[in-house]
Amino acid sequence: MSATERTQEYETYRGLPPIAGLCSMAEAHRQGLGVGQCVGRLKRFHYALKRLHEICIARLTAEPIYELKTALSLHAHLAAEHATALAGRVAEMREPPLGLDEVPHPALALYFDEIRAAPDTGTLVLGLYGIAVPELIGAMDKYRAESHPLCDAPSRRLLRFALLELEDMAAFGRQAVAALVDDAARDQRSKWVELLVAAMEAAGGLDGSSATSDALPVAQFSATPFQFDLVPRRDERFVDSYNAGVNPEAFLYDPRFSARDKTLMMFYKRLREIDVPEMMASIIHQTSGKPWEFYRAMTRQLWDEARHAIMGEVGFTAAGIDWRKVPINFTWSLNLNTQLTPVERHAVLYFIEQGLMPRNGKRFEFEVGEESGDPLSALFQDFDWADEVLHSQIGRRWYVEDFRNSQQAKDYGDACWSRVVSHWRRYLDEGLTEHRNWWPELYREACRRWGVEPDPQALAFNTTYEVQRADLKPISASG
Ligand SMILES: [Fe+2]
Ligand SMILES: [Fe+2]
Ligand SMILES: [Fe+2]
């Protein structure tokens, strides 16, 4: 009797699926990769995911296009999560010491270095989404086809989840490439794409299952060491980004104004939060030597901040308001990135987030949302609040640990923020902005949409950031 016949003859109880439903008996009869081969490939996937994470973070701040900035935030988070899962799996496979920090092959390093150094958005999108993500998907698919469905079920399970989200990234990427990379741009980069293909070949494929070579292609964009660009950039829809002529916190905490009107300021504050990923990316990129869990937690928070920004965008569009007419200020990330060290930036972030915890912080915003009669505003603030509680925990775990106690950590954050020069006057003097009061226009438009008369007091609101920080503390003499 042949193996096939024996397989056909075998019956499970009342025909229930065999192998706990993982695969057929015939599939389980096939040979699969051994533990050593699996570990070798998983380590390369882990490396690739960490590099994808790193590239997304490295490029996010200076990437002008908002939709890319937010996608890079999400994709950095997804890559970090799957890298964490695979590191855990490798540790289960007779592999101490793990060697997870080692570069699997220099050509693989070159491959990702080149993409990180892409000289413009189109090239970055082409390399990251058009080439690297599909390459990783292909290698993971191959792994799933070649590893044993029963023996290696735990790895295959993790890769299945990773593939779900990598496919999402690839789908976003296909549309990004189609929108941002035309034929001329693609032609211009054909030599560079050949370089990437050659690097991958020298590395023996992403999974290392083919023959490797010591002959590396010559670096092009990565020939000079990578420099993190600290200056946040925005696309052309963002107007008057130096404008600090409206202080939304002052409006929000003023009892004279209605909850309904305050939802507009909260949508503004949410959308403005895109400056937090711009700032946090610099901390993540410029801090070395922390445990991986630091980078993972900070990246989760970074993505949450991008989510909050998108909530603001969604809130404005749901209200029928064109946010492109509203100056979305970016001087917080600009000033923090260019005036403070990474630790000092983290200190400011921690200080601000601790300040959100008392009753007049995030809970207050949620209550305003609930009172406003706008269920979307309430929902956004509900989750914004929950996320900020998480961020405060992340801060306690990864920032406060370097201080004697939490008060000292908070004081340091306050002091660092006080040192940041807001340049309110200088931006005005240099003609970068007029600090135009954009509020009445936005408010009138919203009232028109709501079909109500503007409240004269609210319409007259005219408090700027000239003398106050976003926590309503007076700006120090230096500012
Ligand atoms: Fe935030
Ligand atoms: Fe937030
Ligand atoms: Fe936060």
C-alpha cells in the first residue's frame, strides 16, 4: 500500500478534521524546514521588520505629505509589534544566545540603508512600499509553504498575523506608488532599483535560502551616513504653520463658552497633534542603547498621537469644515526638535501628559464632548483620554526611571519646556506669519453648517499664544 493510499484509508472520528484543523493528513506527511533553517529565516524577518520600523521613524518628521506621515506612524507600529513577536518566537527555538541584534548579511543592511536614504518622497515610497514590503511578504509566504504546518505551527501562526498587516501595508503602498511615482520617476530610479535587486541577491534573498555572495553592490544614496532631519515638514495644504494666533486651551477652559463651540477647538487640538509623532520620531531615532521594549512602547504612543490627529481631521470633515483653511501650527515640534536634546524632549512630553491626567485634563475634554451633543467628538475624546492614560504609564516606565522620583521627573520636564523659546515675536517680525486670528472665520462657517447664530462672546475670542504655553502657564522671559 502506498503512502497516498494509507492516507486515503485513514479516518478520523466521524470524519472530524485531523491535525486540530491545521492542515490535511497528506500535507502533514510532507517534509518541512528544520529548526535551524526556521530560526535562520525568522531572524532575517525580524531584522527586516526592525529595519522597516526604523525607516518609517527616520523619515516621518521631514516627510511633508500628511497621509504618508500618518501611514508611516502606523506602519512603524505594526513593524515593531511583529518584530517583537518574532523575537519571542526565536527565543523559543533552542536559540540562546539570541543573536537578534546581529546583521544577518551586509547586503541586507545595504538594501535597507539605501531605502532609508531615498532622496525624495517618491523614491522612498517606491523602495519601501513598492519593493521592500512585497519582498518580505514573498519571503514569509515561502516560509509558510516550506515549514511544517504541525511542527512549526507556532511560527506559522505569527507569520499569518504578520502577513495580514503586511498585506495592508502593501495595499496602502500600491496606491501610494500609483499616486506619487510616475513612469518618468520610475525610469529615473531604474539603476537604483537594480542596486536593490543586486543587494537582495547577494544576501541570498531576504530569507537567506539562496546562495549568498560577498560581492556587495556599490552604495548610492547611503554612501554618506544617514542624518535624521529634525525639521518637520508639511505638504502644501498646510497653510501658515507658524501661526500661533489662537490659543485653543484658553477657549476650552473658559466657562463662558458652550460645549458645542468647544468641539471645534478640540478637533483643532486633535489635528494639531500630528506634531507629536514629528517630535517623538526624533526621540526614538536619536536614543540609542535602550531595551527594545522602549522603542516598541514609544512607537505605539507615536501611532496613537497620529491617530488622534486623524480624529481631528475626521471631526472637521464630518462637520463639513475645510481644515486646510485653518493654520495647523507646527512650531511645537519644530522648536522642541531644534532646541532640546532627545531626553529633554521626552521630559517635556512627560510633563505635558502628566498634566492631562487631573480632572481638568482629558476627562474634561471627554465631558465637553459628551455635553456638546456631537457623539463623534465624545467618542474621540473617550479614546483620546484612554490613550493618554496609557501614554502616561509609558512615560512612568521609560522616562521617570532615570529620576529619583516622579516629582523630580515632572519638574525637569516643566523646566525643559520653559527653556523652549517659542519665537512668537520673531516669527511675526520675520514675516513667517501674521498670527492671524483664524477662529472667527472657522466658527462662523461651523455655525452656518449647524444652522445657528454665532455666540457674540465666542466670536470675539481673541487669545493668542504670545504670553501663554499650551498648559496655560505664562511663558518665561526667555520665550
Ligand atoms: Fe497626545
Ligand atoms: Fe491626544
Ligand atoms: Fe499622548
